Amino acid sequence: MNYLAAFVMAIISYALIDNVVLSRFYGICSFIGVGNKVKSSLCMGAAVAFVIIMAAAICWPLYNFLLVPAGVAFLDTIAAILVIACLVMVVGLVMKKFLPALYQSLGIYLPLITTNCAVLGVVSENIASNLDFGMAMANAVGTSVGFALVIFLYACIRVRLEASSTPKAFKGIPIALVVASLMAMAFMGLQGIGA
Amino acid sequence: MTVLYSVLILAGLGLFFGIALVLFGVLFHVQEDERIKEVEKMLPNYNCGACGYAGCHQMAENLVSGKEPLVSKCKPGKKDKNYDPIIAYLSSHPDPDGTVHVPK
């Protein structure tokens, strides 16, 4: 019961309090790049969530049952990148087959999940903080929920921004960056929950 | 020993994921217009993105479908090496229903 409570608390903490984009500043590239259409942002959130959860689930046993016993724990990063790249390729192939329109609208940002630091960040954080498998998965789930939530909210705001009259100098990306910083400040308000 | 294990483990992982990807590639194979491949070969294949598309493949797709009317959007392309062969190829290879999309 205690473990379950800790598990849920960890998910909430990783999703909201230590939000991956707005407090830890991982995965900004796709956040800015895809966060201008609600539908593609939702799909990006789902794709990143799939890659993060699968990568964490594969890399944890890979590290603890293969790399550490063999005495080559220093290979963790390169092994994680192999796993992540493979997963992203699979997501791309599946999406091209079943959701070609979405595949088009995500464009280059889909293969770029490979280099999304949110994914590698979760995997190496799990290794660096010596989390057990349950907590590692809580980290993965919380981080993906946080990423999907934030990119979705951001896309909703940006869609409305496009329809409103912003000063000419702020049109497009500049006002989007201002919005991102305001959102980061709003999420700062959640920091008190943990304490 | 460490070197041997590192090499073995990474090679094993690479092989495993490679085979997995080949299987997925066969399983989720998408039939594409053959002309896209041909046009892509005639583009410079720098994947620089100067045309505004994600890469040469996407540019080729849009040229073949006629959504992109300007082959000169490809900035590193040369007129005699890239533009002219693509225009010649697309004017001699119409869509299955007979429509011809010739870019400029």
C-alpha cells in the first residue's frame, strides 16, 4: 500500500511538479515545433509517451541484468540510444502505414523523437538515481503524461493566439516563446505541492 | 575482457534491433508511387530542407503529386543536373489516370 501511494505520488510529481518541459526543460524542440496544431500535438504527445515508456521498460532490465553483470555499465547511454532509435523507427513505420496524414503533418519531428532529450533523460535518470523497476516506470509514465499534457495545452493556446491580434513584431514564434515562459511560471506555482 | 564484452553486447543489440526493424519494415510495408523514388534520385539528396520540406523524399512526393509546382524551390539543385531531368521525367511519366504534372 505504501509502495502504491509512493508510485502514484511519483507519477503526479513527475507529471506536474517537476514537469519535463516546463521545469526540467527537456524536449523543447518538439514542444515549440509541433505545438501549433492541436491534433498533431496530441499525436506527438502519444508518440513520445509510447517511446518513453517502452524505452524505460526495455532499458531498465537491459542495464541491470545485462550491462551491470557483464561489467560494462558505462555503455548505458549508447545502449539506450540504440533502443530509442529502434523504437522511433517502429513508431514511424506504423504511423506511415496506418496514419499517413498524421505522418505528413508531423514531418521531420517524428524521426527527431530519437534525439528528444526527454526520452534519454528519463532513461538515464532512472539509471543515475538507482530507481527500482516500479519507480522507473512511474518516472516514465509521469514524464510522458506531463509532456503530452503540456504540449496539448500549449497547442490550444497557440491556436487561439493565431486568431487574435498580436503586435506585428511578436507574430508567430516570438509570442509563442513568451507563452511558453508564462506557462513555465504558472507550473512553478505547483512546486509547493511536494513540500 | 571488458573490451570483448562491450563489443559483443553492442554488436548483439545492434543485430537484434536490426533484425527487428527489418521484420517491422516488411510487416508495415507501404506501396509507394515508383516515380517518387526516381525523382528523389534526381534531386541533390542533401536533405538540406531549403525547399521547405522535411527532406528530398517529401519534396519528391510533392513534385510527383503536383502539389509543388516549382522544382526551383530546391536551392542547391542545378538547372542542367537536377531541374531539367526532373521536368523531362515527369512530362513523360503521367499519373495512372493520364494527368501530367510538370513542375517549372
